[in-house]
Amino acid sequence: MTFLPGMVVGISIAAPVGPIALLCLRRSLTDGRMVGFVSGLGAATADTLCGAVAAFGLSALLALVRQFHTALEAGGGIFMIVLGVHILRTPPAAADFSPAHARNLRAAYGSTLLLTLANPMTILSFAGVAAALGREVIGTTPWTASQFVAGVFSGSALWWFLWSGAAGWFRQHLGPGMLRWVNRLAGAGIAVFGAAQLVRLAW
């Protein structure tokens, strides 16, 4: 049974607090839990794609990621800085409890999908996990490997569901002043993550 190990891996990859977590937190608090959850699904999709690369042993794609590792990390760092500054400069709107517009949901999903894929460490982390677990755990056939990948998506999606749900619960208790601070802290945090990524590359 490779589904449960996949779920554990999906949760462990999604759980650490990083730019995606800050972005989903901010969107859950300012735009509602649905927008935050859909943002998390974008990250979960990216995690699933990376898990599939590792599970099915797509060595050519892994080699390509390693080849363009620096360029991808630099692009991701710049994207995080731009996104963080944009959040800092944009005052949070008053809480709107009407259903989220489909266009907003598509933008939320797409932005976190691209941001997660722009970080080559995601796919390299899965490659490391795959090597550590071994083929017996991940699966030795396409069917068992597919179960592992489905588990990765389920675990990651579950984490983002809980994260956005908890943030959405606090949303109704936050006034405009607190939302402004959430905006500032989230924007600054995302920008700092991006700057740290660029500094690490330059070092």
C-alpha cells in the first residue's frame, strides 16, 4: 500500500512555513478560506507533479532541473520579491463574504502553482525522499507508483484545507487594523524569502 506513505510525504513537504504558507494565510484572511484553499491546491498540484517525476523515475527531467537549477531559483526569488512588494503596497480590502469569483480562484491557483514549480528544491526534495524511501515503499509498478502520487496530492491538499480553514475561521474576528498588519507581515515575509534565495545563490 503506497497511498499512505504518499500522504505522509505530501503533508511533510507542504507543512513547513514558507512563502506559499504565508501567501495562503494572507489570502485566507483577506479573501476568504476558499481563495486560500484553492491557492493551496495550486501548490498541491505542483507537489504532485514533482512527486510523479520522482515516483516514475524520470531521470531525464531531473537532470534538466539540475541543469537549470540556478536560473529557476533566481527566477523564483525575483518573483517572490515582486509579489511580496506588491502585497506590501496593496492595502487589504474590507472583508468580503460573498462567494469568490471564478477568475480570482484561477489566478490564486495559477500563481501558487507557478511559484512552487519555480523552486527547483521542491522536485529535488522529492527526488531525495524517493531515494531515501526506496522503490519498495514508493512502488515498483506504474499502478503502485500512481497510488503514491495520489497520496502525495491527498496529503498536500489536506494540509492546505486545514491551514486555510483555520485562517478563515480567524478572519471574522480580524478588524481592518489587524488585516493591514497581516498584509504587511505576509508581504515582507514573502519578499524576505525571495531575497534570501537570491543571496544564497550569490553566496
